Amino acid sequence: MKRRPIGLFLKGAGMGAADAVPGVSGGTIAFITGIYEELINTIKQFGPSAFGAWHREGWVGLSRHLNLAFLIPLLLGVAVSLVSVAHLALWLMEAQPLLLEGFFFGLVAASALVVGQAGERWKIWYLLPLLIGLMLAEWLPSLMPLVLMAGNESLVVILAGAIAISAMLLPGVSGSFLLLTMGLYGTIMGAIRSFDLGIIMLFGMGCIIGLALSSRLLSWLLRRYHGATLQLLLGFIVGSLPVLWPWRELLRYQLGPDGQMIPLDYRYLLPSDYAVLTGASAQVTGVITLMVVGALLVVALNRRAATHAQHHSTDNRSIDR
């Protein structure tokens, strides 16, 4: 299959920017751009089998086994985004939170439609994984402060890395939001900005552990229970939408170890009620416009991914003949 490194780089950049924003998942971007299952299966290849590929075929075999033609430009895009584009997203979170959340709300809502249409014919028992996904999306944030009870600061950072990276692989589950509920979002993003190698290495160790475990589990689920797994992912996505609703009031919170505010409960409002409560503009026109832009972007990306997959399938059939 012919690779398009620039396209993969841009998809990685989109994943990195999404992962930096609490409430949005890089896995969502991977899914709507048509690379989700390949990403999961590629990450799974990192393990003992890689040594066997290297022993049998050398570096060329190892590169093919690890799908580096796919992975390297994608990870470069993620890395560049986290230290550049992500800064813009974080600035917008402070300067124009309603507009940014409106854009991502439209993007994630349209992603739910994409995931809902991606599987085979719907079956009544798919309600079970759908409900499980919805409940996990609701419960996970409230469980995250328990990570801090591990005590040892290094262990906490490693656990945070494993949980956050696993969440980033799931469409609809925001690793950044889980870090926020742990009270570690500011610590990790600050370490990335200032290149604090101590924290980055501990967090990276956790990410490696999380990737090794979660990619294998997801790959197995997609291979054995593809339709049900897509419904589970759909539940995660739909369950994450309230976190991105622009007009809301924080009802309960707690302070993290460094004084960060960890949100625990919100009240979701109509734009008019939000304006009365805050005394500020609800920016209805701008928010709705960006919701539509986000939704249309998903539709465009998904159609492009579907067209590319169709062309690839046609090319393969031509080769087989």
C-alpha cells in the first residue's frame, strides 16, 4: 500500500491537538480519518515478536513488522502538535472556551454518527456494550482521584501515563480530561512545555505500559467482536459529549495536590440561562457555527478516508487478477 507521509503527519497533528484539550480524544481523530484499527494493530506489534522479525529478516523485516512507514510520520505529527498546535488549543481554552468547545462538540457528535454507521448490521444485544461504554464514560472521571492514593509521586505519574494513553486510544475518552480529574493535567503539560525530563520519562514509562496492554486488548476485541466493540466505542463517544457542552455551570470540585481545581459535577444550561448566570455573552451564533464546522469536517474526513479505502480495495483486486 502506497503511503502518504504528509497525510499521516497531518492526521497525527490532529490527534496531538485533540489529546491536548480536556474532553477530546486523539482516538476520535484516528477513527474519523480511517486509521484507527491500523493504529491499534500497529502498536500491538511492539513486543517479543519484533525480535523474531528482526532475527529472520533484519532491519527491513523489523520495519515492515512494526509498520514504521505508517507509524513514524504519524508520531512526528503528534509530537510536533503537542509542542506547537497544542499550545494554540490551550490558549483558546482560556481565551475563547465557548467557541473551542462548540467546535469540538460538533466534531465529537458527528464522530458518534460515523462510529454508529461503521459496523455491521445492528443487533439487539449490542445495547449491552453500548450501555457499558456510556456508564464507563460517566464513571471513569470520578474514579481518577483514587490514583493519587498510590502515595509515591513517581508511581502516581507512571499510573497517570498508563491510564491517559489508554484513554487516548479510545474514541470519546479524553486522556487529558482524565489527567485533569487526577489533578495532574497542569503538571504533565507543564513538564512537556519546560522539557522536565524526570517527569516526562516517568510519564513515558507509564505510556509504554499502557500502550502494550490496551492495544492488545483492543486489537483482540476488534478481531473477535468487531461490531460489539464499535458499540462500546460509540458509548464512550456519546458519554463524553456532556463534558464538551459549552454552556455549563461547575457545581462541585476538589483541589488537587498542587492546588488545581478538579471538576466533579456540572449543571448543563441553555445559552440564555448561561448568559443570565454569568453576565457574559453566550456567543450563540459563533458556537453553533463552529459546531457545524466541526461536524462538516468529520463528514469530509470520513468520506475521504472511505474513498481512499475503496480505491485501495479496488487496486488490490486488480493486482489479484
